[in-house]
Amino acid sequence: MERIRVIFQRELAGYFATPIAAVFIVIFLLLSGAFTFYLGNYFARGQADLVPFFDFHPWLYLVLIPALAMRLWAEERRSGTIELLLTLPVTMWEAVAGKFLAAWCFTGIALALTFPMWLTVNLLGDPDNGVILASYLGSLLMAGGFLAIGSCISALTKNQVIAFVVSVVISLGFILSGFPLVLEFFNGWAPQFLLSAISSFSFLTHFQSISKGVLDLRDILFFLSLIAFWLFATATVIELKKAET
Amino acid sequence: METMVDIKNLRKTFGSIVAVDDVSFTVGKGEVLGFLGPNGAGKSTTMKMITGFLTPTSGTVHICGHNIEDQPIEAKKRIGYLPEGAPAYQDMTPASFLTFIGEMRGYRGGTLKRTVSETVEKVNLQSVLNQSIETLSKGFKRRVGLAQAILHDPDILILDEPTDGLDPNQKHEVRTLIRAMAQEKAIILSTHILEEVHALCSRAMIIAKGKVVSDGTPAELEGKSPAHNTVLVTIAGVDASVSHQQLMTVKGVKKIEEMGRDGDLVQFRIYPDDGQWILPDIGHCVREQGWEVRELYHDRGQLDEVFRLLTTPKQTIS
């Protein structure tokens, strides 16, 4: 546990030592603001909630999170530091978790910096802050899901561009898995149970049900087990691909 | 001698390629083992298995009695490793990087600070402590890599090409550093530079195509050279065939090779029977004949010649 903390701190400090932190946070705040006010018609709706704000989160994450995740392991492999890291007295699990948690915490910081949204809506009206809190939690969980996917893809290649593009496509699949675009692809040849399994993987469905303010344990467990699965996959991929430089 | 690294029947295959093939050896405290071999011979792969980065296809690695696969943490605590090219987190400074390594090695608070500053002093990093690593020169980067390897004063040091790409001064510094630690530790280092084996190693091991083809002291290796204990002599103003004949009569001379002529100068390489010591007899003969000698010296044999012989296929030592 102690070593997870050490890796976590190094990674998190790494984001802030490079322009990555500033660029990511500024773009995230700008885009989430722009989407909310222009595309989401925040004022015109005349409702005291943050629905238009949170509605765009899956789409924002779709582009921004793979950009953040693509360097997680690809960079370690490209620069050779993976050899350094994994020959320190540390388990694979600790390394994977430490790096993931740092990236997740970083997105958490970016998300927390959207607090002026929350202030605004509280100044303008009387929103249900419980729903807003639940939405923030759902958004954070969903970001974790995207990050875990990105972490695994990043372990597959040392080319960060490939890691980015593949992560975006897989993340898109998870966003839309409850939608015709994805389901039509399986329809006709895949058995029914598979179809319903696929549609139950939809990030959108789970996120939306959390952001309605209904904190269903199943939705939370969905994201947590998804994260666990992809991190397990990350560790497996690293183990298998270690020999390649 | 206390055995620190014990390697048995180590083997690693990548698909159909055999990178390391049945390698066994032990390294004891106070030993500096030099890994020699052409590129792709399996030196780095062997090191990666010893340090626990790669899992062997078969065979075992014991580090101070700990199996690297069964007790990786215990084993890794005892190893300091400098991977090829001395990788480091480029956006960190040497200070923050070494602090990170120290924390990973379990140091905290005052002990951490003290350990880091002691290590920094050992490798002379004081002047660049707060510059980001990517802006440092190759020599400094290598020193940062060495620093992280020796920070926890490990029993075993594994150094993959520690002096590769350094200028002669930097090479000298790194070698001095390694030599200073040699007594206390078991050191394995790989190198292409054969002079380094002389300068540093108490034992040299040549690896070719994943196999150990030679293992002995640098002197023993030189003994395998065809030129081992030959005598080179350059004589002026004497007819080559006459001097050739005369030299053949010296006791213990097996054969004489004419190396070249330059004006009235002629150079011979004189091979002894069974590698015996013939220099005094040759000297005696030359003096007796009253020849004008420009050069007369003894050749211990060239390591790179042995290296070539052992690592190039379809050639045997004549």
C-alpha cells in the first residue's frame, strides 16, 4: 500500500511538472462550460439543475481521457523506465494501481474545478444538491472507467497515437453499447443474452441513472468492477509484452 | 566466498528464437563479472531475468538465497540495477527522482534525505541536482542512473553497459566508482569494451548466441589467444631469411611469422611451443648475433582476438 502511495505521488506530481495539467484542465473547463451554455441551453431551459452540464461529460471524456491515459504505460515503455519501475521492489498490481489512481485523482481535480458551475446554479435558483453530488460521483466513476480502458490500451503499444485512437474507439463502444449503432452490429447473429449483456455495458445508461440522483449500488458496482477488470487486463498485457522493447 | 547470485540452467525463448540457452553461473561477494558478447548475444536478456524484469522460460535465479520468481520483493530489495541506456523519468530532477527511488526502497524522512545526499555526493551530481533530467548531458544522465542503482547500498549490482557512450574522462569516473564498490558487493556488468574487462573485472564471461562460450579471469581469456606469449621483434639491417633461420634455432620456438618489412627493417612474430616463456631466450639470441634491434616485446594476447574467435561461427582456434 505504501508503495502505491509513492508511485501515486510521483505520477500526480508528473502531471503538474509538465504542461499536461494546465492544458488538460483549461480545455476541460472551457469545453464543459461551452457545451453547457451553448449546446445545452443552460439559461434558456430556466431550470435550476446541472443536467446540461453533466450530459456532455461522456462526450468530453471520450476525447480527453484517452489523451490523458495514452501516456500511462506507452511512455514508460518508450523511455525504458518500465524496466526501472518493475525491477524496484514493487508488485505489478501496485504499479498499475498507483499509476491509475494518480490519473484518476487528476481527473477528479479537473472535475472539482468545475465548482463555479455549482455555485452559479445555487445563486440562480434552488437546485437539488443531492442530485448534483450524485452526478459528480457518477461522472468521476465514469471517468475512472474510461481511464482504466485507456490504461490497458496504453500498455499494448508504445505508440501514443495508436493508444489514443484505439482507446477512443473502444470508449465510444462502451458509451454507445446500449444504442442501435452498436446493437445493430450484433443483431441477427448474436444470441439474445449477449445482446442484453452488451446493452447493459452502456456507460450512458449507468451514468444517467446515477445522475438522476438514484445511487443504485448496481451502477456503482458496474463502474468499479469495470475498472477492476480493465486494470487486471492492464497488468496482464504488461506482463505479456514486457519482453518487447 | 559467499555466493550472492546463483543462476541455474537459465533459458529464455521468444517464440522460436532462443535468446538465452542453458546459462548457469554463480557470482560471489567481491567478484566483478564482466559479460562480453556481440550485440544480441543474450547479455541484456540474462540481466533482465536476474533482476526479475523478465520471467525465464525455464531455470532459476537465486538472489542471496531468494528465488526471484517466488520471492520477487525480497530479491529485488538486494539488487541495484542500471538498465541499458540508463532510463529515468525525464521530466523529474535528479533530486526528485532519487527521492522517489529512495521512497520506493523504503527510506523515509531524515534517513531518506541523508541517503539521497550521500549518493549524490558519491556520483558527483551536486551541480545539476535541480535541473530536469532531460536537459542533462549523457554523462550526467548515466550518473543519475548509477545513483539510483547504488542508492540503497545493494549487495548486488547489475549494470548493463555502464560506460556506453561516455567520453574517456567519464568512463574513467564510472570505472573508479565501480572499482571502489567492488570489495563489498557482487557486481555483474556487461560491456563491449574489452579494455574495460582488464580495468574492472575479476572474471570475464563471453556469451554468444545465448550460450556461455568462455568463463575465466581476463588473463585466462588472453591465454586462449593464438598470439598469447608470442614475442615481437623488429630487426634492422639483417637479411630476413638469415635472421629467420637463426631465430628458429632458439629453444622453445615453434614457428616464426614475418609481419612486414620497411626498408631494411623486418618484423617477426615468434610463436612459442605450448605457450612457454621465450622472451629471455630470444633476447639472448638477438644480443649474441649483435643485431640492431628496434623493438622487442612480449604479447600477452589480445582479448578482442579471443572475442572474435569465440563469437564468430565456423572458426576454431588454430
